[in-house]
Amino acid sequence: MERSGKNSVKRLGWKLSVMLLAVFVILAGCSGGKGNNTQTSENTQTNEQSGQNNENAAAETLKIGVILSFTGAFAPLAEDIRNGLELFLEEHNYTIGNYKVEVKYEDDEADPQVALRKYNQLKDSEKVDIFVGPISSAVLYALRDQVHNDKELLIVANAAGDAISWDQKSDYVYRVFMSNFQSGFAGGAYFAENLGKKAFVLAPDYAAGHEVIEAFKQSFGAAGGEIVGEVWNPLGTNDFAAYLTQIAKANPDFVFSVQTGTDAVRFMQQYQQFGLKDKYPLASWHEFGNSLNTVPAGDASLDILSVLNYSTKLENEVNQKFVAAYKEKYNETPSVFSVEGYDSGQIIAKAVEEAGSKEAEDLIKVIKGMTFDSPRGTIKLDEKTNNPIQDFYIGKNVKDENGEIVQEVLYTIPQVTMPETKPGS
């Protein structure tokens, strides 16, 4: 999937063209077989635009291959991840260390086999140096062995499957976002202490749903909580009536739900329509506090609590600058997925600059245990799990002075990690 260039390249004089051609010929002979990427990010800067004509003309290229789900249900997530990455690269003039950056985007269609084909194309034909993606954990698990065996560096922008930090951990795979374990575990104690000791859980019957609920049960139970009802809906549920009617029978203190994408929107709307919102407080994982879902859900999303690792209202300097720059560039508020793309760029830039190299073997020496300042706060990549250690937040959906639904941060859960191995294993 490719985007056309926004900035036209100025015509160069005949003499300068000849000089540049000579340089490129020399570089081609020293490139070690790295072919030219003919399909690059629309924002790749020219040497003239960067103001470093002679030096950058001789600089090597750092090629980033991004594999995301640009079609289907995950498409809005993919667009925001791309927007965040492009913003970071634009802020750095598409230059990292001594390298000019080119980005190649590919659509995996949320299909593991498609993703493997696109990965091999990027690796073999495009000679990509570093990979970013995917969104789906199923795709991540499909890519893991290939990346590990090929010794290619993969920065996981979104996929939260726990196994990639446990039995499928690889020195070549590092996660930016969070694990499902963190998403479920972080808020359990808070909800037990502030909403009540009896919870009803409702989640989709797939891997992420089960992983989040399992982790929630651990922390909620340790805080004296009890699960009084539990139901599992299929992904793509349009009508939650059959599940919602079971809540009143269980009479919980609150409901904890995991839903994603349009399922989350429909659930919030129907939860209000069934009159449950005023009777049983609704707590949830991060999707219920994400602008991609709160905007279409509208007022039905108000007052819902969620376990977040990001809010636009976080009062740190990096976040304030990020939100302002994102709004200026895209004329919209960033989502957590926008931050995933931005932080993927941050990790790559810091690793390349500290290693002085774009080779995976050099990069993994500095990326393991790396600490960086994100719009989310200070993040450390845990060397035991290759998963981010980060603050989590209990957020409440409210309207700001402009009528926009935002997440008011009620409580901070500092530096949440995940165990080195699966609990109980």
C-alpha cells in the first residue's frame, strides 16, 4: 500500500545532476546488494530540501518496512499508526543518524499468510532494514518464527498477544504498545477498591479477550474481588441483548468488558439503551477510552472508566508537543494508535543513533532495556520480556470545554510490567 508524494522535487541543474549521478553510481557499487526501493513514503525528503546536499547525497538509506492491516476492521488503527510514524519522521527531516529514511507500507489484510508474503517481499525485493507492525496478534505469531530465523528486527507497534513476551520471546522482536496481560491486570485492584468486590465480565471469545480477562481476574481476585457472572460473545456481534440481560440477574457491583472496534461502539450504545449504565458502572480495557470508539459512540461513552496507557490530557512536555503537532498536521486529535506509530519511530531512531548502525545484530544490543520519553510518559523496554514497562491510568470519559469526549485521568498506576513467564506455568 503506497501513498503518493506531497512535495514535488525541484529540478536540478545539468551539472548538479551529473555530479549526483556519479555519486549514485559509486554508492550502487558499494551497497552490498541492497536494491533501490522504488515505492517509498510520500514524505521522503530530498537532499536539497534537507539542506545537506553533498553530505546526504552520499549517505546510506535506512529502509523501514511497515506491515499493517490497511483494509478491513483494523484500517482506522493502521492509518493512525502510519500518521504517528510519519509525524515523527517529518519532525526529523526523514533522517536518522547518518541515514536518509525511506518507508514502504504494505497491507497484510489481517491475514497471517498475506503478512508472510508481504514480509518476504519487503525483505528480499525491497531489502528492508527494520520492520514495524503488525496490528493482529495472529499475524504477529505467524511472523515471529520467520523474523527470528532471518534475524530481522521487528518493532511491534500494536499486537498485544502475551506469548510474544513469554514462550515465543525473541531477541529480534520488541513491543511498543502493551501486552494483553498488562491491559487486564493493571486496573483490577483499583476497580475492587473503588467500584466494588462483585464484577460481571463480558468479552469476545478470542485470544485477546481471554488473555485480558484472565489477567483481570488475577489482580481483581487478589484484591478481594469475585466474578459473579461471565459471558463470551463472538467477534462481530451486532446485538448484545442476549448477553446484557444476564447482567441484571447477576446483580454485580460493576461490569468489566473487553470489546474492540465497532463491537465496542455497539456495546457502549446498547449498554445505555438497555438502561444498565445508570445501574451498573461500566469499566473496561483501553478501547472504551479510545477516540476511534468514543467519537462514534457519542454520549453513550460518557462516564465509562477504562484502563489506559495513554491520554491526550497527560501533562508531560512530550505529550503536549505531540498533541499540538499532530492536530496541526492532521487536523484531528491523536489516538493511542497514533502514539504507537510515533513511538515506533522513537525506538528506531534511538537504537540506530546509539548503535551507529542499521544492522539488526548491532541494534538489539542497545534496544534491549532501552528507556525513552513517550507521549505516554517514560517507557522502558523490559529486557526480560521485550515488553514496555509503563504507567497505566484509570481514565473517565468526559466532555472538555470544546464538547470533545476526552479521558480525564483519575488515577495513575505506576510502571506496570508483566511477569517473565506466564503465571501458573
